[in-house]
Amino acid sequence: MLLTCAAILELNTPPSERWRIQTNYLRGHNHRLVFLDLAKGDHAEALRGMMLLNTMLG
């Protein structure tokens, strides 16, 4: 499921964005994480990134 979420994000990332999507699995805590690394990190880019992350919620 973790890799599916990362793939959905990757496929829905606009071509104009230079974002990196990473995953991590913490065994001891049984947590799975998906990271969206922004290129600039400004407010406008953060809002666009949040819109992308919301695509996973439906």
C-alpha cells in the first residue's frame, strides 16, 4: 500500500514541479511514511503540494 500511495503521488505530480517522493518503513514502530520533498518550500508550493496529497484522500 505504501508504494501504491507513492506511485499515485508520482503519477499526479504536475510536470512543471520538481518534487521528490520518498517512502520509509519504520519496523520497530510499524509505521509507514510517504514524504513529499518540495523544491522551493515557499507557501505557494506548499499549497500545491497539499492539493496533491489530498488526491490520495479522494
